[in-house]
Amino acid sequence: MQKEYTVGIDLGGTNTACAIVDRSGKIVDSDSFPTASASIEQWADRLAGSVVKMAEACGISDQIIGIGVGAPCANATTGCIEAATDLPWPSPIPLAGLLESRFALPVTVTNDANAAAIGERTYGAAKDVDNFIVLTLGTGVGSGVVCDGHLLSGTRGFAGELGHVTFPFASGRLCGCGRYGCLQTVASGKGIVNTAVEMLRSSDRDSILRKVNPSALDPKIIEQAAMKGDPLACRVYEFTGECLGRAAAEFAAFTDPELIILYGGVAKAGELLLSPMRRAFDNAALHLYAGRVRFITSTLPEAEAALLGAASLPYCNK
Ligand SMILES: [Zn+2]
């Protein structure tokens, strides 16, 4: 019997990653290239060229059964990207149609955080878990919510934008969406930098971060300082973890999750975030949930949850 393969595509604001994946979740070949291009058509041509080349090199051109894409603000119902602020082209983008015309294969589209959730459910830490939430902590904060074994989608495919739920602990911060107090303003990479800048300004506590020009501060530098035990950098992560835990305590009331997975660049801080998050969750959550939710970081290799999730989308439609 011939083997079946799918193509997974992770369209990000900076980079596009694509991979040919077999049924077991093994990446057979992969490629990535800068997303920036003069038009979405040029981007689609560049992508098609890359996928065709990989498929020919692997000798499996006639065994690909479908294509899955994870992209920001992607509407799973229409296959379009709607109002994505970090992509270089005007919205809406008819992504599924553009790719179907180039590949003559079924194309399934979902937003990048949902793709990460599907990746965790199909190949990662949520394999046997019916109720969980993936929070993607990167440039922004996204989320994929799986409840009773189903990915929550909603009327327009935008259910579970938990990064844009507002909280009093972030009330003074303006979000990119134009509102104040979104979780994203504290739990994204930019949010962590802003917290560090605020703490550096409001105290005279000694810190190795004071040697860094504030405009050059990034989450990696703050994380490294915290790993070395710098008290101010540690406090930044404690605050961020506390905010995530208090937010998760509210989210738990909606879907009663068993597991919450942190994914993305900021999540690499691991226990620096997870310890205060667990503590804050157990203090803040209703007694029905307190002490009953596991918090972990993604166990899939770096950046693969979204790619593998996208690659498994064609199977979800079968
Ligand atoms: Zn927002």
C-alpha cells in the first residue's frame, strides 16, 4: 500500500515554514523562507516551488493527500486571512483558494494557535487529553482551546482569542488591537520587555539589565538574566507567570481543562513562568478547578507544533 503524506505550512509574519509529513507525524523534508514578498501571489509561487521540489526529491509527488496551513487571523470557515496586522499584504487574503489553484489538492486553513493545539493533540503532550488549552506566547498571545475532544471554532472560526481578554492587572497597557488591558500586553515578548522597563524605572534595585540600553532589551536577555538569578529579571517572570495564572483561573471556568500548555518563544523560560503560574492559578481559581489543572510547556521540538498541526489538518477533514 502506498504511504500517505500531507504538507504543513506555518505562515508567520517573519518566516514561512513548510514540511512534508508522513501519517505518523515524521517530518520527511522541510524548508523555510522569509515571508516578505511583493505580493501574496509571489509568496504562493515561492511556496509552491519549494513544496514541488521537496516532493520530487522524496519521490512522493503522487502520494500527497492534502495541505494544511496555520496562519494569523485565518478563518477556518472561509479559508481567508482576515485583518492580519503582521503580514505584509492587505487583508482579506483568499489563502485556501490561492493554494488550491497551485496544487490541485484540498487546502485546510486555521489560525496559527489552533494549528499548535491540533499539533499537540495529534503528536504532542495532549495526545490522550480531551480538554486542554494551548497558549502561544510570542510576538503576540494566541490560544487554541480543545473542549470535549473538539477544537473550539465558533461562528466565524475565531473562538478562544484569549490573548485579547482584558484583565485589571494589565489595565494601564494599550494593546495592538486598540483596547487596554489585554493579556497579550503582559504575556507576549513585548509585554515582558515593557514589564522589565517599568520595574527598572520604578526601583533602584541593582540589576544586570541596567547595563543594557532599554531599546536593546529583549525577552531573551531578560530570560538569561533571570536564569542567572538576577532578582529584578526573576521578578519580571514572577509577575508574568502570576498574570498568566490569574488569567488561566478565569479561562478554566469556561472549559474545565485538564491541561494548559505554554508554547512559543516566551514559553522557553519554562519553570520561570510555570511555577508562579501554578501558584497564582491555585490561589485564584474556583475550588472546583484549583489544584486540578496541569501546566507544562510544549514537549514538541522547537516550532514544530504549529507545523505538525497544520500537516494534520487534512486528516481532521477526512
Ligand atoms: Zn488586544
